[in-house]
Amino acid sequence: MPVAPLVVDIVTIFPDYLAPLSLGLVGKARERGLLDVRVHDLRRWTSDVHRTVDDAPYGGGAGMVMRPEPWWRALTELEVSGARVIVPTPGGRRLDQAYAAELATAERLVVCCGRYEGIDQRVVDHWATDEISLGDYVLSGGEAAALVIVEAAARLLPGMVGNAESLADDSFAAGTDGLLEWPVYT
């Protein structure tokens, strides 16, 4: 019996940034129906002629903040109830192999790619089930983090890697006590 694919919706203002998800093992998994990635342009849910997604921070300060209205419309239309709604952010839970394995068991992931100073906190508070950090640094947006999150989770899907035994010996795999894989040679 075929396994239902992991469905991943990614909302961004730069859809082309996610093109690498059609390459390598992730691309092959998509072709084989193990992974269903859908990339959405947040500007589709704007209501003005300029397709504005940002505004000045309330109370002042540097930078711009992503407005809540387009996010609210997007997440409502995408019907994200029951999905893991992920916001990459420096203050989130650190992504590690165990967390990636947890995400790989989900039926659906929705990754919200912030930009500028981030997404209006009301959106995060209401919609996000997971805030994920890749480490103690800041990126220009959530797209690079989305690529890492999707690849880390997707490579753990059944049938994704040609030899499933290779996953058992991966660095940080459950059976390795969190250790690094040994050096390899040809």
C-alpha cells in the first residue's frame, strides 16, 4: 500500500528561492510521490496595487515588519488546521536530527518564510506550532531555513534514501548516541 506523501506548503515573497527543492534526493522524492512541496507567493494575499507585505514597526525602530493581514489571509485560505506551522526564527527551538525526525512523521508542514525584522508577532502567536532556529545567527529571510528544514525532514522519509541502512549510521542518528559518523574513503 502506498504511503501518503509528506505535504509541505512554503509561503514566501521569493518563490524562486525554493527552486533547489526540485533537485537531488528531494527532487527525486517529489517525482516518486514521497514528498509534495507547494510553494506559495505571499503577495497573492495582499490587497493593494503595490502588493505590500511590510510596514514600519509599531512604536518605531529600524527595519520593517511583515504585516499580519496577508499572512492571516494566506494561512486561512491554505487551511492549515492540523498542520505543523513552522516559523524559522533565531529564537526558536534549535533544529537537530531528533527534531528533523519528529517533523518527518508529520502529515503536513507549513513553513512561513519571514523577511525584514520578521513576521508580526500576532501571526506567530496565533498560527505557529513550531518556531525553529538553525543556530545563533540571523539570515535575511526564512527561505534558506525552509530549504534546510525540508531537506532534514524529507531525507528521513521511508523510501527517500536508496539504502535505508545508511540512515542508521548517519551522524546524530538515534542509534549513534548523538555521535558523528566515522570518516569514509573511496
